[in-house]
Amino acid sequence: MAFTVQYETLVKGEWRPVVRYDTAHRVVHKDILDLKGREKKVLLGISDLREALLLADEDIKTNWRQYKDRFLRGR
């Protein structure tokens, strides 16, 4: 099983990724992106993919405003 959960926001008419959880490279991790396209990779240390998927979904539902504000401020 593999997954990607991504939050995007509209910036000047273009959808831009803000935060993404995925299993690329066979490791569960979170990428936090900025306006310049840079990524900060955070390894989650979770081996249960169902648990990681639930965490990703809940985190984005709960914290999307903070992620958006940080993204738009360029942090």
C-alpha cells in the first residue's frame, strides 16, 4: 500500500502544494513546502501505513490554516 495526502492552496490563479504526506522512497514522511518550491522533509517514524494515513488526514484537516499562513509568509 502507498499513499499521498496533499493540501494545496490557490496563489495568483495557480494551485500550489503546501504540505504533503506520502510514502515515496518507501518511507512515510511529510514535506512542508514554501512559495519558492523548497521542501522540508520530516520523517515520521511510523511503519503502520493505515496509522500514517489517518494521521496525515487529521493533521491537514486540523492545521490547514496554519500551514497556509506559514506558506504565504514564506516560512
